[in-house]
Amino acid sequence: MQETHTKTKIVVDRTLCDGNGNCAAAAPELFRLEQDDTLKVLRDMVDESQRAKAEAAVRVCPKAALKLVEER
Ligand code: SF4
């Protein structure tokens, strides 16, 4: 298998996010919900090993506020 060095950037649309915390529950190593319900992205660039977690967070977001952008 050819090795790729793709990095994925997690982008949060703050106008859509309502702070329900689903993403933090799905991927606590990537997201944290603060006391005031604002979402903190703990790692906004993820590597291949964390990509599945980031994708899981995108899937559970009911507001479609999360987007993954591949950077090379
Ligand atoms: S799951 Fe979506 S709406 Fe909920 S806190 Fe995360 S980004 Fe915001």
C-alpha cells in the first residue's frame, strides 16, 4: 500500500453548532464541550490514525456543523 501523508483539518461552523456535545461524546480526544456549552476543538489537524474518529464525530453532528478538509 502506498503511503500517503494526508492531513485532515477539522472545521467547525460556529453559526450552525448549538453545543449539544455529540461530537465530544463520539471523539473526546478531538473535541471538548466547555462549561458554557462552547465547543473546543482539541486537535484541529488529525492524521490518518484519528481520521475515523473525526469522521464519526461528523456523522453524529445533528447540525452538520463539522467538516473535514483534506490537506496535502
Ligand atoms: S455535534 Fe455538532 S452541533 Fe453538537 S457540539 Fe459538535 S459540532 Fe456542535
